Amino acid sequence: MSDLEGLFLDHAAWEAAVADGDPVVYRVQSSPVPETPRELPQSITTISAGATGGELWMTKGHQHPDPQGEIYLALHGTGGLLMFDGDEHRWLDMTPGTIGYIPPGWAHRSVNVGDDAYSFLAVYPGSAGHDYGWVLEHGMGARAYRTGDAFELRPYGG
Amino acid sequence: MSDLEGLFLDHAAWEAAVADGDPVVYRVQSSPVPETPRELPQSITTISAGATGGELWMTKGHQHPDPQGEIYLALHGTGGLLMFDGDEHRWLDMTPGTIGYIPPGWAHRSVNVGDDAYSFLAVYPGSAGHDYGWVLEHGMGARAYRTGDAFELRPYGG
């Protein structure tokens, strides 16, 4: 949770969550394939179920400094793939077996919208890189909130 | 079957199979993602169960003209991933959930070693390309044969 500074809209709720045990929001397991040109590394990300200030737990989100495509394959649980090109945002519901394609130039974030852990496989070109600062500067176009048994997308600014 | 000319060691058995209904050895379903630089297209290949002259049904196999990595994820059935760099060959058993990584520069072929259809997801850089002629010229280092309830690899030349 402490690694997600500046990403949840409700800063006070984020501070309280960090103070209250700093829970693990998500973990990433990476393949041994090197992140270098011509290689195609993979990772599996598992996002815990939860919300902070009502905002569903999510990954930081990132942009590729070298714009190249990436795929996500949902493995377990229910989630969403939020994409943002700096202007328009798109949302894709993810359930086991769904493949989400992230076109070159779109920032991307995953969200757990369910009550169990949500995990997915990512496959990405080794030369694409990861820019996490882009999201702090530009946002992701929308935020996902828990609403009873469902969820809804709201404007990024709240 | 007729598209696999020159690939099975037993040419007479191949000719007989073509004459006897020219069966479908495998099918490929491709994603709508373009095969162009920076994109990351995907496909699902399904290989029927069978053997020709004892040699298990397989894909043509190919090399990437622009050497880049590729991943295969087994979805259904049991198969194998045969890789060949022109000198050494490697074999990876594939069952649902197995991810096989094909390093840049290695030709690759999939084989159905089971009694049901074997299918797998492939993810590959859009600029890698497909060279099927390389295998006709250089071979794949080994061939997979049915042996009772199991299979074995034999030298490519027979």
C-alpha cells in the first residue's frame, strides 16, 4: 500500500491504510526471461480484494517509454483492464480466459472488482520498459469504485 | 495434410494420407491485432490427434526472419514444443497451463502427443515474421513418433 502513494483519490484513507498495517495490495512474479530487446518476458500479477476510500484495489498502472503492445490474460477472479491514451479511456471486463490487448501508446492499469484475488498473466516486449511516473502526471482517465455488489467507473478527478 | 508436403519423413505415407481425404492436421485462429512493428498479435492453434508413418501430427514449424522471442501457452490436451537453432534441439512437454518460451533465433514446431486435440495460445511480436522454408532446408533436429501409449524423439533424418 505504501508503494501506491499519490494514486488513490482519497489521500487520508490511503494514509490510514498505510498506518493500519500497510497491507499487500498486489504482488508480481516475473519470468526469468530478460527485459532486453528481442525477448518476450512474462509476469503474473495477483491483486488482493479490497478498496481504499471506496476505490477498488489496483496496480499502479504504467506507460511504455518505447510504445509497444502488451497482452493480459485473466487467470483467476474478476477484474478490469483500464487503458488511457492521455485523452480517452477504455475499460475491459476480465474473467478467466479473457485476453485483453493493450495497443501501443496506451497506459494500462488492472483493477480487482471481485471478492477474491484477481490474477492475470502479462506478456510484453523486453524493450518496452515501464514508466510509472506517467500515471502520476496524467492520471488514468477514470477510477473504479465499489458500489454494493457491483462497481462503477467515475471521473479520475473524483 | 497437403500443405505439409516435405515435412513428414515417410513421404509415401504422407501421399497416402493426402489421397485418403487430405485430413485437417491443424487449424490456426488469429487475433485481429495487426502483424506490424510494435504490435503483439496472438493466435490459437489446434492440432488434431494422429500420426503419419508413425510420426505424430505437428505444425509446419517456422523461424522468425527478424529473431525475436515468442511464448506458447498450452490450453487443452497434451503436446510438445520442439525448438531447433540449426545445431541443438530442445523439447518441452506441454500440458494445460504450461508456458513455453522460444528464445530469439530458435525455430519452433508444436506436436500433439496425445489422443485428443492439442491447442495452445501463441503470442509473438508483430514484426517477427514467419519463415516456413527454413525448416524444409534445415530440419528441426528431431522428430516425434508414437510408440504404444507414449512417444519418443528420433533423429530428424530417420
